[in-house]
Amino acid sequence: MQTPNGSPLLECRQLKKTFGAKTALDSIDLTVQPGECQVLLGPSGCGKTTLLNLVAGSLQADAGSLSIAGQLVDDPTRGMHRPMQQRGLAMVFQHHSLWPHMNVSQNVEFGLKLRGVDPSERHKQVMGTLERLQMEEFAERPIGTLSGGQQQRVAIARALVVQPRLLLMDEPLSALDARLKEELKSEIAMLIRDTGQTVLYVTHDQGEAFALGDRIALMSDGRIAQNSTPEAIYQTPSSRFVAEFIGSANVLAFQRQGDEIVLEDTLRMAATNGLPASGHLVVRREDIDLCPGEATAANKTPNGILPGAVRHSRFLGDRHEILLDLERGVSLRAFHRSGFSCGEKVGIRLDLQRAHVVRG
């Protein structure tokens, strides 16, 4: 949808929320443009669901302001708090929240009925939305006869059919099994793309975040640690927390000494251009090469291969994750196309050209 003067569809400025002595949200700034899917990602207790509830209007901010489509809906300093039903939103919950005494089409049309839409138009919109979700043949089915995945499709259809300005999704896939989650994740991604719907999506699952988000806001302790495109948050994390949370990167403290760097005060390697005097080196698992039979006893070799031993090898389906022990308690995780035996000696080569430096 178009917004006044090209303003963001959602704009949060310095939002704060406390519960007693606990600060749930601290100075949140967030903007979402029309047609974007903004993901809120983070561990339990980080504040992502609290932020979603502030946007929905089920909670009121203690400070800051919140605007939707250019309209101010929450501002404590002005005594402004527009209730949920006046915000032009729809929400999809984790546990469907469907009405069991209604069939599928009755559930989906409920919001249109409340808005006074003509019955013939209601039917047309309901069937069109169910068709998009491949649920049109279930229109007359009782809710209790549907699987969990089918019920969540109905919940999504009920939210989409009212054409909300902003669609809120609160961990909608977390109650589904792995196969259904993958299936519905792809369907949601296509729906968002095809409809141009603006979405605020809460999850703790990185796979969902990367599959669906135009931008991912990683939250920690009531703050946004980084809000970037999926590519940027993975390749150029802004802090050690982001690097370790996103993709389980190896993070190694380093100091530069001439043309060398010293990792974790023990491992010496040739330095690459552009490295600062010190910091933390972020090395992804896929940027580590393992060289069986090339391990040496020294802590640095002329060809840049470090010695190590395999502590554990775990099969992930398309590759193995290898846990490696180096000197003085240093450990790394790497990917490899094949597995290794526990205790096997290997050479380890870090691709410093692809590594990223963070502070702290």
C-alpha cells in the first residue's frame, strides 16, 4: 500500500517498555517500508514479542512513539494510544486461534463480515484467498478435521483476506513438525512476494528469518543489536554477539604483530591487508579448509596450515560439522563434505580473505 509522502509503513522511535523493575524494550528504533517483511529474531526474553505486542496495540509503550502508515498510534507524552481494532492490522498466532464451531470458510470470512462486506463479495474474497493457500477444497470442512498445517493455512487466510495494512506473525510455524514447517515456510515466502503484503514476523528460528526476511532485526536484552539484510547480517555482523548468534561463527581474539596475527594469544598466521591492530576475527564454518595428513607439530607452518585434532564429527545430511581442538584450549567448528574419526590429526587452513573483524 502507498503511505503519505512515502513514509514508512511502520515507524518506531525510541520505544521503551518496562514490567516492574525489568526493562523489556530499551530505545527501539525501527522502520518498515511498504511491501517489506521485517523479521524480529532473537533468543527467548530478548523483547521481540513485546515489540510485536506494542505494534499490535495490546500493550502500551512507556516512552517513545509508534506510527502506522503515517498515523501516530502510540505516544505516551501526548496521551495517545489507539486500540488494536483501529490500527488496520491482522495477526497470525503460533496456535492458530481458530473458532472450532465454524467451518473453514466461516473462519476466513469472519473479519469481512465484521467490516460489513456484502455476502457475495465475501464469498469471492474468501475463495480467492483459500485458493492461494491451496485450501479451497476444504472450505466447508470443520476445523477439527484439519491437520496442524492446514489449520495454520486457514489462520493465514483469515488474516490476509481483510487486506491489512500490516500483517503481524508471532512464531506461526513453531508448533509444526519439520516437514510441514519447510513446506509452509515456502508458501508464506511466495504469498508475501505475490501479494506485496507488509509483514512483521517474530521467530527464534534462523532458517525462517533468512528464508522470509527482507531485513532481520536481531534483538538482545531489549535492544536491536543489528537490523540488516540477511546477507549483511551474516557476512558483516556488527558485534561479537551477532556473529556468534547468526550461523554459529568462530570468533577469535587477535593481535597484529608486524606481518603476522596472533590468534587467542597462541596461534600465529600471516596477516592479510587491512586488518586492524586488534579485534575479534569472525570465521565462518564454511571458510575453514581441513587437510588430512597435513598437520604439523608447530603452531605455524609456511603454507598457513595449523595443526589440530578432531574432537567430534556430526553428520548434517549434506555435509559434516567437525569440532576441532587446536593448541591451548582453542577450538573451532568447520564444515566438510565427509566425516573424520575422533582424534584424527588434520591440518586447518583459515580463509582470512573472507573473515570479518568485529570489536568487543
